Amino acid sequence: MRYLTFALTKGRLADKTLELLEKNGLGCKEMEDKKSRKLIFVNEEKKLKFFLAKGPDVPTYVEHGAADIGVTGKDIIMEENRNIFEVLDLGFGKCRMCVCGPEEAREKLRHHEMIRVASKYPLIAKDYFHNKKHQTVDIIKLNGSIELAPIVGLSDVIVDIVETGATLRENGLSVLEEICPLSARMVVNQVSMRLEAERIRKIINDLKEVI
């Protein structure tokens, strides 16, 4: 039996995923040592391997077969747009992808005016405005504090993840439109899904019972 390899998003998502897997005896004791410098962790009994990666890299590892299974946020799956199967909503890491900005931008959205949109997620922003709203926009890719963009006049609105909305409120911004709900998702390599269908489906079904 060959190893099944998991690519997990570093940080809170990995911790939560391992908690779920532990409930089905699929965890990895080696990963409990937070000081470990190892890059690959192994559960010999269940023939599983695990490694940690940055969220945006997880779909890449899965698409190219370096990992059979990956766990990352729905926002990253949408933005990366890789050829992978999304198989399970893990139910944690919940938040929303939203259009946010000052209250005066609400009218511009309503009347489909030409506006500037700043975002870490240009693909999601483009899909929403062009394909769902049929509104022409100028999309500006940013990497840092997106909330700054409308405050300093770089953009009219932003497309970003919203959890509590506290940062928006503190800066005089609000949610103007909701694009979609987000959470942690499990994704699978397309070839692995065929070759290891039975094992992978069992993992999915076992996880469904504890979610």
C-alpha cells in the first residue's frame, strides 16, 4: 500500500485539520512536536504522509500530484483556480468574501459605475464584477493592508475577507455586498481520486461523521 500524502495549510487550519483527523485515528504524532525541523511527517501505521505549506501553494502541490489531498481556504481555491476536486467543507475557518468600502460607494455599485477595486484576490474580484454583476471595473492587485486603499484614494472599494468586520468599522468602512461564504475545504488530486478512490472516499466519509 502506497502512502497518501496530505498538504496542510500552515497555522490554524493545519491544527484544526489534524484535530479532525485524530478523531478517526488518522493524525500524526510526529507533528505534535512544534520545535521539529522536519519537512515531511509520517504515520507509518496508516501509510500517511503530511507536510505544511503556505495556503496559496496547497492547490499547486495537489494539482501536480506532489500531494494527494490538500486542505486550504475556499478563497485560495477560487483564486488559484487549479484543476483539482473540491470534496469536503470542513466547517471551520468560516468567514465571507465581500465588497467593502465607504458608504458613498454603495451608489456607485448600485448604478454599475466604472470604479476602481483593490484586492489581494484579483481573479475573484474580476469574476464577481465581470461575470456576475456585468460591471466594468479597474482591478488593482495589492498584497498588504487592503483597507488602506479606499482611505487614501487608491480605490473606490475593496474585495477582501471579512470575519468580524471590526477593522472595517474602525476605519469608516463597511460591507457593501457579499460575494460568497468561505471556510476550510479539502481538495484531491484528480488522478489520486481515481487510483485511490476507496481509501480517499473512506477518509472523506469518516471526516463527515466527526464534522
